[in-house]
Amino acid sequence: MVPVMNDQSLQKKYIVVTGAAGFIGSCMVQYLNDSGYENIVIVDDFGEENKRRNWEPKKYIAVVERYNLLDWLQANETGVDIIIHFGARTDTTEFDYAIHEELNVQYSKDTWQYCAEKNIPLIYASSAATYGAGELGYKDDHAVVEKLQPLNPYGVSKNEFDKWALQQVAAGNPQPASWAGLKFFNVYGPNEYHKARMASVIWHSFNQIKKEGIVKLFKSHKEGFKDGEQLRDFVYVKDVIAVAAWMMEEMLQGSWTKNKDGLYNLGTGTARSFIDLVKATYAGLDMPPNILFIDMPEDIRDKYQYFTEADMHKLRETGYTKPFYTLEAGVGDYVRNYLKELRYY
């Protein structure tokens, strides 16, 4: 799903993408390349060898190490037109909040303030982890952000920055020319080979099937949910980057009005079970499902989300009309066209 370019001058815009060596960030860069954008500054920690294939084949004009970004921006007057800030520490099992605070909060504040100073747009990655156990629902309403109770330090850090951004706006402080914070739900798809434990259930399922012919899923440790019937809003990465690219073009063309600035859920709007997910993975391999239920590790039991489902009305009201991949279509594409061939996007 490559966007149709109505204005060829857009392709000359200078775009900064952070997290460009990672999963979603590298897919974002490829999507932009496929859409004709090549004036891209990619930013990340490029020292990780297992991420190299994510970013090296892409088209870009500069490679900037994560901690050098602001210095690089100040030293290189390239006239950056927009920053897509997808870089973050995303490990939900990392319980040292100082790490999340540095990379997910302070780094994001610095990026926001640069965009405000230069009057350029900002699109950044938030997370559905901000919703915690879902006590307040999953509606991207600014009024509930202060009340949310995330279940882990990662979710806390993402919510802290969301709160800070909204506080800047409420106080009338400088802000980017336009901005959107995208609350990613359970994103899956190509270029997550390096994520190991934090990779999607599809990735883990595929590898278990290839190795043992069986998939292990966590038993339920919560009343009301049967084993394997924990529900999540699984969203294909191709939909995530399509939404971000559409927002980017709206902002660059001046079609994104200030009343649209804010936080947006980014899921499909439909919760599906882990059993459905595994069945779709087996279908992509043309195999019958074979599932074994195992105990959930104790260190994550009280921090585990049993249900997530994005309320997608707010995004649709902005004018985004493209349909999202169904679970079966997205997983089928991922398994057949990427995992089976060890292909990258």
C-alpha cells in the first residue's frame, strides 16, 4: 500500500526518522523510499550488528548516532521539514526506570523542543502500554491521560511524555508546527528478527513451529479468560507506517489543522485471541495447528494485559479512510512473504 503522491515537491522534503535501525522505524524508511522520499536522515544506535540488514539497504542522505542527533541538527542546517520519532527503549521487561526516562522521556522532550524551536512537525511513537490493565478503557481521550496507570516502566515512560506534551499545549508553551503521538497497539511484521524475547507472538510461533512443530502459549492466570483466549489488538506494521506516512503528508501539505494535533490510537479496532493468531501462523505455513499451554512467568503475571482494543474513531475522523489488514491477511503476508524466506521489508 504505497501512497499516491499528489505533489512531487513533497519527495524533496527532508525527513528525520529516529529508531531507523529498529523494527517499525526501518519499515517506515522503506515505505518512504517506496513513495519516492530519499532525503532521509536515519537516527539510531547503529552498533548492533543484528540490526544491520534492517537499515543498510535503504536510501538516505545521512546516518546519525542516537546521542548525536541534536548536535547534528544544530551543526547541519539541512532545513529538516519533519521528524518522525519512533526511537525508544521498548523492552517491557526492563524495570530500571532510569533507562526508560532517559530514552523515552527526556530524549523525546529534547526532540519536541527542537521541533518547536524550528516550527516543524513531529510524529512520535507512544504506546497502548500507557493504558495499563484497561481500567479506563482504550479511548485516545486527552482527558484520561493523567489518570492512566501503566503496568510497567516502559508504559509509565510513554505516558509521562504524553502527559508532558499535553501540558506544554495547555500552558501555551512552544510546540511543533503540527504533532501527533501514535499509541501503537500490538504491532507485528517484518524486520523484527533482532527483537528476540520482545518480538511478536507470530515470530515466536513461526520459530517454534519450524523447530518443534508445536507452539507454546501462556495459560491464563485471570478469571474470565480461558487459556489462549487472552485478547489483543494486533496491528500489521504495514498499516502503522501507512498511517504515519499519511499524517506526514497531511502535515507537509498544510492540510493538517491544529485542532487535529494530539494522541491517536493505532490498532485495528478489533481484539483477537492468541489462539486466532497462532492458527493464522500455521495457515501461512499450510499446516494444522498444534498448541501447548504453559505457565506464564511469574515476573510478568501481574503486569500482563489480558485485553486491549483500540478505539479508532478519532483517527477515522481525521479523514484516514484506508482499511486495515485483517489478522488473517496480515499474518499470512508476514509468514508467507517474509518469515519463510527470511526476507526484510
